[in-house]
Amino acid sequence: MGSADPREQAHEGLLLLKEAILLLLAHNPDGLRNAEVAEMLDIHSDYQGDQKDYLSWSVLGLLLNEGKVIRKGKRYFVA
């Protein structure tokens, strides 16, 4: 690991996740559901065996708030 502090590493990781999701959505013009994003990026999260995919859902929420992503029904698209 580098000399970056934990907060800086977390911000860098979040930026990489955002970029990966935006790229994935750009390559899927029909949009994707949260579960599809989690599956395609292999970032499934679960709790006691139930698929929740909170990581991708949280990052998609940040991207929505930033105006970089829009949601139509259960599908997400690049804004």
C-alpha cells in the first residue's frame, strides 16, 4: 500500500467505482438495474445470504445526486 491516508484511499476508491459504473452505463444504452450493475462489476454485497447490493446502490445514489445518472423505473442511465 502507498503512503496515502485512509480517507484519501477511500475517496480514490469511490472515484474509481463511480467511473466504472458510468462507463458500464455508457456501454448499455438501454439502462441497467442495480442488481445488473453489481453483477457485471462483481461487487455483490449480501447480508446473511440475502443479496442486497448496497455498494452499487449507494454509488448509484451519489451519481444521481451529482446529476451524472438518471433513473427511469428500476433502470439507471447516463444523464
